[in-house]
Amino acid sequence: MIIEPQFTCGFYSIIKYICLFNKILKQTPMKKIALFLAISLTVACSGDSDSPKSTKVLLDKTVTTYDDGSTVEATYFYDDDFLIKTTYSDGRSDEYTYEDEYLTQMKELDGTTVTATHRYEYFSINRLKKYTIQRGDITSYQSYEYLNNGDIYVRTNDLLRDGYNSSDGHFKFRMTGSSISYIEAFIPTELLPIYTVNILYDTKKSPMVNVWANSIMSMAKLQGGDRNIRLYSSLGGNMSSQSETTYTYNDEGYPTQSVTTISDNTTYTIEYFYK
């Protein structure tokens, strides 16, 4: 079974999955940071299995409002609980392809132009083996190894951080429940991590907890869970930064609004609407 998007309208893209928050904070405009974190809050791990969920609460759209009053709307399209396309009001989009039950590819588009292609390879249905991003002539990858102590070792050729330029860096991250909670980043010339990331969550449901393959998408971007990110902090050299988010929830425990403050005192608000 191959599922591909059946829509032709253009739409917005998830911002550079394998870049962590600090890298984005230094290299992209604030609105792209907000969009990245918005997607980070909605792409979530499913726990022990990515099997179809009996609860069909699915995110329909989000509206992000920035300090200057501007807004960006994202709309989500599904085949059952398979996310097949996301469209944004600025004309960009993401399109997802599945083979059998595996998410194998995601394309970022600006209008009709493909700006990046994400590919996913597996050990098994819920164990990512390799994640690759092709942006023009540049190919970045993350390969995964599952350690006996529960940590996950990720080798990457894209660890370019604040003067560090390594084609053989790696991350180690661990899970708290089904959420990525702690990350260390290393390069070959340093014994100690060059930076660490701590992620704290609330106790409620992520907006996309019922979406097929959400744990794979979370693992690819090295953050996410079946809960909502409440505090994201990075420490290392002069790269320290933090974002803090507060939520309003509906009666079922899904967020209806979030307000995020970043370490430079910039804030933005996201409203969540469900099918």
C-alpha cells in the first residue's frame, strides 16, 4: 500500500527537522522559530506502538499569532489517521508518502517547487534506522543505534554549532516515558558534550498524539512526545537559550491555546482546532 497526497494546493513546510532550537535561534527569523516549535509541539510520540488509534481526535488546524499581530494558519489533511499533507497560509506545504504502514518520505514545497526531501529507513515499524534530508546539493543524515541502557545513539554529519564543524558528530538522547527528555551533542575532538538540551513536558495530550508515525517524526527531529513541551532549555558555551510555554486545555485534555516565550522575550500564541 502506497499512500500519497491527493491534494494539489501549495502549502508550508516543517522547519529543518534535524536542527535543534539553538541552531534555529541563531540562523532563522523569529517567525520560522515559532513555526518550528509549533510543529514540535504537535508532532508527538505514540508510546509503545504506532498502530492505528481507537480515539480519532485529530488536529484540524493551528493559527499562530506573532508579536507584530501577523498570523500564519496551518491546515492538516489525513487519510484515516495517516497525515498526508499540511498546508500553510504563506503558500508552502509538506506532503507525506507511506509504503504499507511505514512513513518513507516527506517533501517540503514552496508553491510547486520542492525545497527539501526527507527520507526514513527502518529496523522495524517503530524503530528508525536512518533519516536523511536532501536540500539542493546538500545531504544531511542521522543514523540510529539503540543502546542496552535505553539511550539512543544518533550519528550525524550535520553537527555545525557555533564554530564546531564536524562531519562525524553524534547525539545521545534518552526517553522519559515516551517523550524525548535529554540530549547530549558530541564531536570527535571533545570528550565532554559540546551542549546539552533538557525538555520538560506537561501531563496532558499532544494535539497529534493520535496520528500514525508521529513517534518517527519526533525521533527524526530529536524532540517531541505524547505530551506537550513546557520548557526547552539548551546549555553549552555561549549557546544557552530557553523557551517556556503555557497551555489552555479542553475537557478531553488537548491544548486549545499555547503561549510561548523565548529567551529574547519574544512571545507568540498558537490556537489549536480539532476535527
